[in-house]
Amino acid sequence: MINKTPDFELLLKEINGLVKAPRDYFELAAILESLGYSDQRIKADFGYEDIFSFSQEIFQQIQDTQSANCLNEKIVEKTKISELFLGTLRGVFSVLPMIISMFSVFLMNFSLWSFVDKNDSGVEKATAIALATILSMVATGGFSQSFLRKAYGLYEQKFSKKLWKLYIFYFKEGLFAAVYIAALISAFVLFSDIYRIKNLIIFDVYFLLLTAVWLCMPILNIYKAEGIFVLNLGLSIYLVYFLKYYLCIDIIIAQIVAMITFVIVHFVFIKINLALISYKNENKYLSANYNPRLLFDAYITAPYFVYGILYYALIFMDRLIAWSSNIKYILEPVLRMKGEYDLGMNWGIFVIIIPAIFIEVFVRVYINKVFISSKSFSVEREDNFIKTNLKNFTALIRMFLVICIIGAIVSIGVINYTVFKWGIELNPYYSDISRNVFYVSVIGYIFIIGGLLSNIYLLYLSQGKTLVRILMISIGINFTVGFILSRIFEEYFACVGFLAGAAVFFVLSTYYTYKVIKKLDYYLYFNK
Amino acid sequence: MGFEENRLTILLTTEGTYPFNAGGVSTWCHKLIGEMKEVDFSVISVIDSPFAVQNFTLPENVKNFISIPLWGTMDSSEHLNWIPFSNIFMAKMQTNEKIIKNEFIPIFSKILDEILGISKNSYDFGINLTKMYEYFRKYDYEKTMKAECIYSYYKTKIIKGIDNCDFFYSKSKIIPMIQEIEESLGLIYRFFNITNTTIPEVNITHSSAAGFCGIPNVIAKILHGTPYLLTEHGVYMREQFLWTNRADMSLFMKNFMLSLVEAVVRLNYAYADLICPVCAYNTRWEKKFGVEDNKINVIYNGVDPAVFVPEELEEEKRKIIAIARIDPLKDIKNFINAARIILDELPELKFGVYGGASDKKYFNECLHLRDSLGLKEKFEFYGYFEKPEKAYHAGDIIVLPSVSEGFPYSVIEAMMCKKAVVATDVGGVREAIGTCGLVVPPRNPKELANACIWLMRNEESRKRISEAAREKASRIFSIENFLNEYRKAYESLKNGGFAYDKQDARF
């Protein structure tokens, strides 16, 4: 029988504050020992043989004084406004490079468009540059995705030095891969003699430099420092302007100098960042046995590597189809850039600007809702959990599509009242074909960005193989439809292939996301 | 494997300590391995991350070192560096849903019964863990544990268990949330990756904790009959009770963790041939958890009397110091409050703490308390000091104001340095000090202060106590004693049974 002295009541109060719904008296014994009680003290203060016997006595009392309401807590959390604001801001920064590039290219005439003659030689030069641009994105897509896959874990665990080492490794590997690809293509061109050597050199230089430029982005994504990329890009564009208009340097040379400067500035930033990061305990990284094997890493990140390549392949497949066909030479193997076609497709990219600003917010909101619902529904109410998440996703997709449509209306309006109005004055390649291709591409890009939203959820839930499957089917449709139509009709019908592929991409991405949501609890575990 | 013939081979398993994190257990491991040059060791270290900083260079007699990171890897086989990737790839290809359902789920079901059940059957648990280990010699851990059928099976079992009074949550009427299902299975996936690691064949296994690092030892015993020695520094189960109460966890998760840990602790206690806690105080818990008396043999920590030597010239410093981490369990605030009381009587004294701040928030609270009591000029924090043997000579009295301890090295090191010790009566402190120092109640700055004042005012008594402390430490807590005790223990286990001479007591 406990003698309920004031000391005892105080002790009971203290224990109630420290432990919620104790499991058994052992738990109380541990708490008592942590409060400094020993067997001797318990005996002296309360007359019990030892802590364990005392704990057994008070266990029931503790349980009775604690309310049953604490047993099943309900979590009520909402996405913070600040998170939404920051997400939107990051979205703005992520599309700024695109806006700046398009502004400089289309409205300032700051591109190959303005300086390339419409003769055969000029087209070949433009083809070299455009092909270098496309291939550089395809080549770096895989490395970026693989890096991001591994890097987020390191970033969250704050292993900064390891993270930077990993980034340098991926940067080097990406560049080496680009060198091999450039060598292969160069060998083919030299032996087949289908292009001028001068343009081959332009291709190689642009390809390698643009690869380096795109490889600068992933580390900035990890550290949420896309603004650095934007700043660096703006400075580079200004440098081109300065070299071209003040020093009268050829535009190609000016762009090459600007790209080199971009990469140098990026690495200066990295060095400064490395110096600022504090390496608490990381300087002595000495783990005797642990060293991730390259083959193992490659195996784990392979689906994401392939995804990164295939995503850009989907975006640009139609260009290669259009460039490889010619009304004179139906089976011509040589790529010739079709300026009118490319102009229309490039203008279409404007449509993704507005949705791209909000995509991160949508992703964050949905993931938060998923977490909240997983804490709010008991395991017996799994059906309701699934239904709620399906409903949330449907609402999100609908809202996102509305934003995409708004984006489409805005971009059509802007393009109509600027680019189309100035027409051939702005760009010598402007024509009705460009305009028609533009309208088709707008719909296609809406599907692409809509599908991308679902892709991000699938990436988050580590569904790399599913994403590869979606892209392979979409690319297949893109290629098949585009190739057939461009050969039967005109090369510009390749954009219909793009539209078909994009539509399939959207449908499949959404379908598989719904499939995953129907087993969401399992996939949340799978992602652990 | 690198073992020489005819040399004793021992597998030492650690958890969150050696050779990565500094602390008492790591120091103990390093001394044990480093001084026992006649033994070949394998070390399996269970750690939280693959990028843990290794603070100890492994001695030459460590022939094999395996670290098992429980978190931070993208695949559960990532740490198996010695296994060719082709073998791992083949295991992944061989693992399919049919194999998982037919061969793994029956084992998994029994393991879940043990984890989730209120009553524990440690012997069956050990056998099922061994079956799990054998399964993962052929099949892939990642593919198995992340299979949809495993998740579905687990979820169904949890749901059925809601009305089954044998499971811990049904008794407490806690209905788990979906997130708790994912999280709890996620913990099982992480912790039991230990069974995915090949265990070297040795003469004896030795675990430094009755936790997850003891699982390879249990499996080795079942598979090969390898004798198992368990050393308990703290009491693993008690530490988990304290940790789960401090952590921000739901009730289901807290009870899940405790149920899981209890299963593992009892497993270790059941299969260990010999349990050697570092102090008699810890044996109380072991006995409460069903360990037979004849399986327990206390082996105290030991310090090197050639390193921790008395001062050559003993001169009064008018200083009281503590050598401890700045941590809530060390209760430095108790020392600070006591310092205020002491200064009212002996205003010429100074105070200091040698130790790193493992808890920044707590450290700031200590600084604030010190300043608010007007002790800024009198009470100093010196930070981590690499040579503690020199730090002990900075003061006349060594204080340990902790609220919780196992068998603290700082007390026996101070005694070996011929210093008078005032320490709180927690854990094995009273066993260590006995009459060779002053033991006071914890969380009582007045008692702590009175003991320090008495010692500072009574120089002769202080000298007598410190001499007795040195004599006791040399006799009982020397590193030679510590090593000899373990040599005897290894010898008795190597010969196939525990025949330890309990008559050879020094108390």
C-alpha cells in the first residue's frame, strides 16, 4: 500500500508529464531510474523493497490517471502558406531560364535564326547547332536523373562533401559520354561526307559545351539555387550581346565564349559553396568497408537514367522526323533543319511557362495531403484513405489542366499579337506552316506538362520502370504516327506525331498514377 | 577470412558505437581488441548510416570488418562489398512472388508473431531468424521485403490482430493508422537487414549490447553452436524505454518499438551462454527479464594505471571539475547549482567541465543558468579534451553529477588518478566508489555542494580517500584485471561451456 505523501503526489505528477500510456511497469522503473531514484531511495522514501516493486504498484495508478483520449490522436496539418509561396517562387526561377532564352532568341533576334542564311550552307549550320542542342539535352537527361536520385538522400542527411563529390563524378561522366557520342557522330559524318567539316566542328563544340551547361543544373536543383542558374544565364546572354554588338564578334564565336564563361562561373560558385559548407566530421570520412560500387549504383539508378534520356527523346523525336524527310528526297538520310517547322514548335514551348511555375506547388500540396491522410485514416478505413487520395488527385489534375489551358490562351494571345504580327520582319522563317505547327504544338505541350505532373508523383514513389514503360510507348506512337504522316504528306505532319505521342504520354502517366494511388499505402512503404 | 590457425577467433558485434562513435563502449571495444593481441577479431558494426565517421583505427588483429548501415542506402545489399555484384543480381532474378509466398511468408509470419505478441518465445524467435538468414543466402532481401505480398500480409495480420488480445496494440486498444503500418514495417525492413549479412565463422561471438547487433551472434550459435558472450554496458531495454519517451512518436509506434526491442533483448538473454554486465547494478534488470543467476558474471571496466597516473607534485588547485559530456543525463545543471552553494562558503574556488556538448540546446541552457547565477568568471566549459588523464589533474575534486549511468569510466579514471570523487548514486557508481569517495543523491545540488565543501575543508580526509581510491582502482579496475577476466571467460566458452569460477571474487 503506498503512503501518499506530498512527495509521492509530486513524483506521480512528474511521471505523468514524462510518460504517456506506459506499456508496463518496467517502463516506469526506467523513468524512475532516469529521475535519479535507486532501490535505496525508494525504500527510504516510500518503503518499497526496490524500484520494480514500487513501479508495479503505481503502474495502475498512472494508467488510470491518463485519459483514453490520448490513445488515438488525430493529426490536423495543413500545407503552410509560406511553403506554397516558396514553391511558386521556385517555380518562377525554374522557368526563368526558359523565358530569358526565348526572349533573347525570338524577340531580340539573338539566335541562329537571325544570322543563318536560308541557303543550303546556312541550313546545314543551323542543323548542326539545333542537333547539338537536342542531343545535349537527351545525353544529359539520364545523368541528371541518376544524380538527382542519389543526391536527394545525401542532401537530406546533410552529407555535403559526399554530395559534391558525387556531383563532380556525374559531371565528368556526363562529359565523357558526350565526348564518346560526339566522336561517334563525327566519325560517321567524316566517313559519309554528308556535312561540311566546318559545321561538324560547330556541332561538336556546341554539343560538348551545351552538355556542360545542362550538367550545371542538377546540383542547383538539390540546393534549391535555380536563381544562380538564372543569374549566370542572364550574364552569359549579356556577354553575347556585348561581344556581338560592341566588339562585332561573330555570333557563333560569341555564343561559344558565353557558354565557356557560363561553366567557369558555375564552378567558381561551386568552389565558393564548398568553402562555405562546414564539414563537421566529414573530413574524416574513413569508412573501412563501405564504398558504393559503380555497377551497383548503375543498376539502382538505371531506370531513372533511361527515363531521363527517353523524356527528351519524346520531346524532340518529331524534330528529327521532320528534318529527315524532304519532299524531293523521301528517303534522304541526311538531317536538314526545317526552320518553319522548328519555329512553330519552339513557340509552342511558351505554353508550359505558366503551368511550370505552379507544378512544384501542386506536387507539394498533393504529397502533403497524402501524408496527412495516411496519419488520419486507421488501417481499418483503408478504402476511405484510397478514395480520398483518388479524389484529391483528380481535383488536382483538373485544376492543373485549367492552369494549362489558361497558359495556352495566354501564350496563343502573346504569340499572336507579337510574333505573328511582326511575322517575317522578326524572323525570315515565319510562314503559315510555322503558325499551324504552333497551334498543334500548343496542344501537345499541354499534354506533356500534364503528364509531367503525374510523372513527378511516380518519380517520388520510385516507379522508375513504370515511367520507362510509359515513355517507350509514347515515343513509339510519336515516331510511328509522325513518320508515316510526314512521309505520306509533308514533313510538317511530324508535329501530329508529337501530339499523338504527347497525348498517349498524358493518358498513360495519369492512368498509372491512378493505379499507384489505388495501392498508395503499399507504394509509400515501397518508397521507404 | 585472414584468420591464422590455432589462434582464437572472436566475432565482436557493436551497435552505434565502435569503431565509429566515440564514447565509453567504443573505448572498451578498442581496449579489448587492442590489448588482446593473441586473439583474431572480426567486427560487425551496426550503424545508422554508411557515411559514419570512423573515429578509431582498427588494430592489426582485426582480420575482418563489416559495417551494416541500417539507413542511408538505396538498396539493402549495397553494403555487401565482398559479394560479387553478379551474385546479388542473380539473387534478385531468382526472387519472385511465388518464392516469397511459399518460402518466406511462413518464416515472416512467425517473426511477426514474436514482434507483435505480448508474450515472447525467444527460442522460436532465434530459430526463425536463422531460417530468415538462410533464406537470404539464396534470395534477395530488397526484393523480398519490398514485395507487395509482404506488405499485404503484414497489413492483414495487423488488422486481424486488432481483436486478438495476444498483440500489444489490441490490449491497449490502439488502432494503428495507415502511416504507422508503413512505418512499422519499414523499421522491420531496416533492422532485419542484419540477417542479410554473411556471418563469419569464429570460435566465439561477443556482443557489446543486448540489441540488434546480437542477432548475428544468436544465428551463429544456432547454426554452428558458436558460444555467445554478451556484455551489457547500459541496459538496452531501459535505454529504449527512455529513448521512446523522449522521441516524438505516436503511441502505436512507441509500443511497436518497445515490443520489437523486448523481443530482441529477450532473444539475446536466452541465447547468450554468458552475460557480463559492467556493474552489478545492471544485473537487476537482467534477472527481472529472466536471466539465470549462474549465467551472469560482472566484469568491471578497466583503465590503464600507466596512463591514468597520480600527479607527481600534488598541489592544491582550489578547483572542482567534472569530466562529462554536456548532456541532460549528466545533469551539469546540478553541478552549476551546487557551485553557487559552494561559492557562498568557499568563494575562492573555481569550477570547470571538460567535455563536448552533445546536446546544443542543453548546453545553451547550462550557459544561461551559469550566467544567471553570477558564475561566469568562476565556472568554465573547456570543451572536449583529448587527454582526459591530464584533465583529471586540473582539479582537487572530480564530480560526476549524472542522473543516469552504467559504470562510468570517468569515476574509475579519476580514482586511478588518485583523485577524490563526489558522484551521484546512480547505476554502478556506488559499486565503483564504495568508501573511496562520496556518493550523494542525484538531482540534489545541496547534497552535492555539502560533500564538496566537506572534502575541500578536510584536506587530510581528502588525501586518505584519494589514496584509497587509487588503491581500489589499481586492484579492481585495472585494465589487466579487465582483460584477464575476459580471457578467462573466452577460455571457458571456447572449451564448450560456461564453467567460470565464481569463487574468484575480489569484493
